[in-house]
Amino acid sequence: MTRLSNTRKESTRPMSMLRDPLLADAGKLKIDYSASRMPVLAALTERFAESKPFLGQRIAACLHVTTETANMCKALVAGGAELALCASNPLSTKDDVAASIQRDLGAEVFAIRGCDRDTFYKQVQGVLDIRPTIIVDDGADLTTKIHNDHPELLENIIGGTEVTSTGVLRIRNMAKDGALRYPVLPTNDAATKHLFDNRYGTGQNTIDGILRGTNILLAGSTVVVVGYGWCGRGVAMRARGMGAQVIVTEVDPIRALEAKLDGLQVMTIDQAAPLGDVFVTVTGNRDAITLAHMQRMRSGAVVANSGHFDVEIAVAALAEAAVSRQEIRPNCVEYKLSDGKSILLLAEGRLVGQAAAEAHPAEVMDMTFATQALAVKYLVENAAGLSPDVHEIPRWIENTVAQAKLDAYGIQIDRLTDSQTGYLTDWRVGT
């Protein structure tokens, strides 16, 4: 049973939405375990607890409600922020984690796993009721809702961050149209995010979600990866490492050429449809796999999405065309078509690694969320001088996070000598 909880009595605070507040003990155990594998973020949390860089700031966050997210929330709250958190995906929420974030951090949490679309958007609305000064977004849902429906909130907002490829694309489009009203730092564009989180995190949890949903043998199968950005590279690398033959489909000639030189087959999705056993979309765009594509697939083909939103696969068209629908395993639904062919859709077409598995490993989210937390601190200190646009995260933030991660691994690297630095920075020096 879903319980609406408001553990704090101030009438000005919004009422949280949780599955069950009594799940908090179980959530805290998982959060603490995750924290033990996030040393960079833990160090930042200690530093923020002393310096309180977020005092007076009200942060509205729309993120996957996982143990790793909980540890970033801990860093923000330790730094003095008032925090409200909602889910960025209804199937990625961990209900026990949500309960612990509210109870143990004093945040207002609006996240119920498996909620319907109307409830999902009520949760998004809930975090805006704190009248935020900073936005921490995942997919640009908060950013677009504020600009479209709540322009009255804009005067209080000093800036925001965005952690996904899809979200950054949406916000760049807003900036290009002159619609963006506050500065945004694209966490996804930081090397300490996309090089590791997108490639290794998405690569691992996508395969994990597919295996949990189907228990199929990947070795010897043909996996079609639709899109060869950083996430697609990660999925292809992990599938290939488990013995699968990998086909890549792309619309970008550079990425297609890169896939070819990486030793992968490259073709159109029309050509790949009858060849694949498993299909994974990682495009950030809609209609990457259409009903026509699925009608050409082999019976029993597995279709999954690891892009941000559930529009990459034509789920509604598949449901309408099917003569029957049956959940045969958790997060695995078999759709029977009129010709007798079956298509296995995982996680309702939503993020398979988040919905059917355990999301990104803590070790990689340590870098992503450390970068995110430092980006929020940079906004607090510098927003007054930033125009309403998408601004690069300063390289020193990325270097700080990377060096701290190396230190945690006990890895030492070389340092440039003075003469080497001079050679790289003085154009007068010859060869």
C-alpha cells in the first residue's frame, strides 16, 4: 500500500510521496554499503559538512532514486541545502532507499516505484513546491516543466545541472531557441561522467538487466546495438566480451565508421532486424525500433532500451498490434503477433539496467555524483556571472575528481617537469 508521508509538521513544506516510510531501515543498509564504494563523494561530504557551501539554497532534484543517488543527496544536505527529490523514472526507484533518504536526511522525497504517468508528474510537481533556487536534473523534466508551466519560479533559480545526454540535448535546444532562463552546467559532458558512467556503467547494467529479465546465453547470440555513442560503445563492448556477435546501427557516419574499425558489423536497422537475437536501443531519440522493425525480427527476439526515455521503442504500437500479452518473467513481457511470432519486451521499454537490474555500480557513480556535487558548488559561487546558457563544467573539477579517484585506487601517475610544461605552453620553443 502506498503511504503519503509528511514527517515534518511545517505547513509550508510539501507532502512527500513514498511507498512505505517503514522501509527506511532496509534502505539505509543499502545506502551505507554503496557509500563504502564511493570514496570521492564521501570525502566531499565531509568537506561540505565543514564549509556549508549550500546554506540558504533550496535544491530540487529529479534523479533515479537509487543508493548512489542517496549518497549524493547526503553530500548536498551535509553542505546545508534544503532538498526535495523526485524520481526521473518510475521503474528505477528503490522504495526502501526513498524512505531512508527522507527519514535520515530530512529531504522531501516524491518517488514510488511503478507509479502511473499521472502520479509521476505529481511527484515532479511536488519538488517544485519548495520554490527551488537550484535544479539538479536527469532528463530535463524539471527544467522544461519550470519553463513551460511555472515561469514564476524562475526569479529564484540561480542555475541548474543536467546529468544525461538526452537532457543536455533538450536544454541546448532551449538555449538555441532563446528559451533558457538560467545557466546550466551539463554534467553529462564532463569526461568524469560520460567516459566512465555512460560507457562502463551503462554497458554493465544493460547486460545485467537483459540477463535478469531473460536468463539467455549471450555467447554465440547476435546483439544489435542501436546507436554507438558512449552508452552504445559500452553495451557493445560488454556484449562482445560475453561472446556475442555485435551489429551496430547508426545515423552518424563518424560513429558508424568507428564501430567498423572497432571490429563490429555495421548496417541499417532494416538490415539488422531479421538477424538479431537481442536488440538494445541507446540513441536518445524516438522510434529507433518501430513496429515494422519488430515484425521483421525472429520469433523470440528480445527488445530492450537503455536510452533515457521509453520512446526509443514503439511500445504502444507493439501492444496494439499484439493478439496477446503475457509477463513470462519479472520485467519480461511476451507479445504475440498475428502471424504467431513473439517479441520479448524488457522493462516496458524503459531503462533496462535501471528497471530490471541494480542501475550503475557505485564505483562509477562516485565520479559522476562527485562531479555533479562540485558543479552545484560552482553554480552557487559563480552563477551571478553566468549567462542563461549551457556552460562547460570547468576542467579543474574533472581533474579534481579524477585525481581523487586515482588516489582512492592507490595509483600514482607521472607529473610534468618544468621543461615539459614550458615545451607545451611556449610557442617559441622549436622541435
